[in-house]
Amino acid sequence: MDFLVLFSFYLALLLIGGALLCICLKTRYLKGLVRGGAQIFSCIVPEWLQRAMLRLLHYLFHTRNHTFIVLHLILQGMVYTEYTWEILGYCQELDFSLYYLLLPYLLLAVNLIFFTLSCVTDPGTITKANESLFLQVYEFDEVMFPKNGRCSTCDLRKPARSKHCSVCNRCVHRFDHHCVWVNNCIGAWNARYFLTYLLTLTASAATMAVVTTVFLVRLVVLSDLHLETYVDDLGQSQYLFLTFPRIVFLLGFVLVLSFLLGGFLCFALYLAATNQTTNEWCRGDRAWCQHCPQGAGAPSVEPRVHRNIHSHGLWSNLREIFLPAAAHYERKKK
């Protein structure tokens, strides 16, 4: 069918584009691509429109605001409304198991709990009161995290694995990244909530995709509806299968969402299993450049390459994510 061919082509392009983006990000080609795109953009778009777009982008991504939280809840509400309105009624008529149909709602309830916790939990803000405590938690590697580093904005010593977030204007312990979808930093104290939120969100999208696919297979393929056609008002032959456009669109949306969220979830689980943060992963390949000898006359010194010194095995790494207080207490005793 033309629709399925086009959708498969779009999905393949999306996955290839995501893979290329990850490769560019890791191999430092992304800055060059962005710079080139910005130059082309500046030649085409009027200057007043550029300023307006820059102000909008600054507000959305460089200031704390609830825009993406509202957008997240609206999208989630629309998807579940469509699922309830279209899929649930048809599936009950086709004698689907009620437990099977209600699983997305259970995942939604759990997801909203951990979404709220990710939004409101302090990620690990470093202050004068707890600065000395956080300085004892992680070992300094003297490459990415020098021992005598200091935050010029907060006027605090920088504990290993911490970073100043320009959006929240605070230093965060074991900083991972700032997430606009929860309007909060992801750090030592809320990483477990964010990981569970991401897991349940992926599971709910995948479950909805499976339910919708099974419904369409049973209704369309087994009844040979995909071979049936009708003549529309313009006299053109159309597939009867496309008389369910909203269900087909819902399936396409949750499939794409499942792949995107699944890829991000796998990446987050990899970082958790190896005890890395997104910040450390992005900076890993270029951290050593800060310590390279400068100039042609500099002495020949072997560059110090960043190594992950914080990984202590799978279960210990996961325990540090999900039981951060216990892990920090043990490190302090050592």
C-alpha cells in the first residue's frame, strides 16, 4: 500500500537521521554543520525575523519555563483521548482482553507520578552549606574534573562530576543534563525518577502501538479489508483501509515515538550501567584537549585522555542511580 511504503520510508529516514546526529555529536562534526546552516539561514531570513526567532529560542531553551511541560501533557492527553475514543471501543467489540487494553492507563498513572517527581525534586543543588560534603563523594580525575576547579558564577569549589547549569543558574551534583520537558536539571537526586519516567513513557507508547497494530491486523488484514476500495467524491479509487485515518495516524505517531524514546532509553540505560552522565559522555573525547601542550615550542608531553574512573560494576552503578544516599554514605566512610 502507498501509505505503508511512504510511512516506512519516513521511519527509515528518521532512524538514519538520528544515527547520523549521534555520530556527528560524538565526532565533533555537529558544530561545523550548525555553523554552515546558520550562515545559510542568515542569508535567506530577514534580520528582524532572525532576532525574533533567537528571542523565542532563548526563552524556550535557555530560561526556565513551563512551555514544554504543558506541551507534554497536551500531547499525552490527545493520544490517550484518541486511544479511548477510537481503539478501546472497537477492541471491546472484538473481545480483546480488558487487562490488555487497560495496561496503557496503568503505565500512564505510574508515568505521571515519576514525571512529577522529576519536575519537583531537587537534582542536587550545591550550596555553601553542603559544598564540603559533595567534595568528598567522587574522586577528581584531573582531566575533566580538576581538583581545584571553581565555579565563577556561584563562587563555589566544583565537586567532581558537577556542573553549573546556565538555565537554572546553579551548580548541580553529578550533573547529567537540563531537560526542558521536566523544566529541571537531571542530577544525583532525581536521576532515578527521570529514568523510571522515561522507561514508563517508552513502555506506554510501545504498548499502545502493539494494541493498535493488533487491532488493525485483526480488523483489516484478516477481513481482507486492505484489498477493498471505494470511489470518493472526486471519482478516484481509495482504499477502504484508509477510512480509519485517525487510527492509522495514531499508530504512525506512537510507532515513531516508541523508536525515538526507545533509542533515548537505551542510551540512558547504557550511561547508567557504565556510571556516566550525558555531560561526561559529550565531553569525554575533548576533555583532554584542555591539557594538551600549546604552541610548537611546547615540550612533548603525552596528553592525558579522560577515562571513566567512577564505574564499579553493573550492580554498583545502578545502585548509585536508584539509591544515591546509600552510595554517597558508603563513599564518605571510605
